[in-house]
Amino acid sequence: ADPKSLVFAGVGKSASEIAQALEAGVKCINVESIAELHQINRVATKLNCRAPISLRVNPDVDAQTHPYISTGLKGNKFGIAYHEVLKTYREAALLSQIDVVGIDCHIGSQITTTAPYLDALDKVLELVTQLKKEGIEIHHLDLGGGLGISYGDDNPPDITEFTNTLLNRVAERGFAHLDVVLEPGRSLVGNAGVLLTQVEYLKPGAEKNFCIVDAAMTELMRPALYEAYHGIVPVQTKQVSSSTYDIVGPVCESGDWLGRDRELAVEEGDLLAILSAGAYGFVMASNYNTRPKPAEIMVDGKNAYLIRARENVADLFASETILPN
């Protein structure tokens, strides 16, 4: 990707990461705190370059999503408190190597209604109005990402309808001249990925029946971390009796589950497809319990390509060294 199309975001950027971003020539660095603002200025001074920045505003808006992925409330670690934003922009405008170019807001993830975005947008545009009065020009408005997908019963807005709603509000408020940046991620790839897993054992229990599979929380963390729902279906339909199962993995924790109370007609050895695994799936995978990561396959029409090789146990120890005798 062209670095000039990239926004560098994150609440804990290191000096070396900031330097890499500036040397690459990114479009903008989203600033999360006054301390970070001064760090960026120091790094830019050392590199003898200008640093294009926007401030990430924490608008104290409830994104109506899981608390772990809500990022726009005043109790969250993200962004600059709304009442501190104008003061921080004034400070940024006085720093020797800083170019104020934009304003940013990101209120959460897996958001399935437009209302929180509009609430945040209105608050951010009020700041843009105040900044203009003080002679601080904003050139782009970054509304972040977070648009959700359907994992089951979710009903997120159509992406075209969603985008038009936001752009219309920007225009109505008199800011149609601003470049508007959106950061869609999950909404683009979430439903494009599946996790394939094999049924190892069917285990009747005193209170639950367990479908034990070879995938685990190590491959798909979302159910264990967020109690998230993913559709789970057999790859091939079989004429066998169905039962209600908890689909669980082999990791040594009771939190290692992928689905609960699912009606499945399966036998040992069958393949299951865990749906909507294209976002926050492999990127959150780990080697916990000495589990090598699986292969990744890209399907393009009728063609399939190996794009990441399967790990083996030896790979897990390849970077380790043994202490000398």
C-alpha cells in the first residue's frame, strides 16, 4: 500500500515505531495523548522532518457493543478526553515539527447501528468548528472503523447506506470539503473466512454433550474472550441422528469452547466449518499448549492456494537457544 494512504494508530506507539512511520511517509499519525504528541515532536526533530498528526478524540459515546471492544467511553484507555481536545490542539500547533492535518475518532468494534457513529460525528464536528474559529484548519476527518457483520442474528447496516448517512451528515453541517477517512476491516473480511476443524470425539456428559474438535481457543479466541457467537455447520450433511453439543477444543481450560448448545448431526472424523472467522481469527492465534498454528488457504473461484504453511512443533522452538553448560 502507498504509505501516503495509511493512518498510523495505536495507544502505545514506541519511538522507533513513530520513526518508522515518519520515514515511510504515512498520511497521518493519530495521537492518543499529550505525552505521545511530545514524543512525536522529539522524534521528528531528531529526523529533521515534519510530522502530520491528528488527535484521536474520545467523545464519551457508547458504541453499544461488548465492553472489551468499546473504545469511545471516557473510562476507556483510548484517545484524548473530549474536554482536553481543544487545549491539546493549541499545544500541537505550537510545536516545532508538528503539522496538524486532521481529527480522528474510533468508538469501538462490531457496531451494528449507525446511531453511535452519528453521535460521535456531531461531537467531533463541534470541535472542528471551534478549531476553525481559532485558526487551526482541519483537512481530514477520520471516523475510524468498527462497522459490524452478521455472526448470526446481528443486523448491521448496509455499508453503502452507512457511508451515505455519515457523508450526508458531514455535508449538512457544512464540512463537505473535508476528506473523510473510514477504516473498515471486519466488515470487509469477517464473513470471507472459515475455520475448518475435525471432530475428534463425541463425549456424552452428565449435564452436557461435548463435541471435541481439533481446533481450539488458540485458533479462534473470540468465543473464549468475548463469549462471541460463530455459526458452526457440518461441511457435509449426513443422515445421522442429531444431538445438542458444546463444541470444545483440546486446550486445558474450561474456557476453551467454540460454540455452546448447538444442534449437530455429526460423527467422529467429520469436518465442521466455523463461520465468520475472517476477522480477529488467525491474527489472534497463539501457540498456547504447544499448539502449532494451522495452514491458511486462499480460495479464488475454483482455485485454492496455500498462503501460509502449517507450523510444526519444531517451528515453535526454532528461535530458542539453550544455555551453555
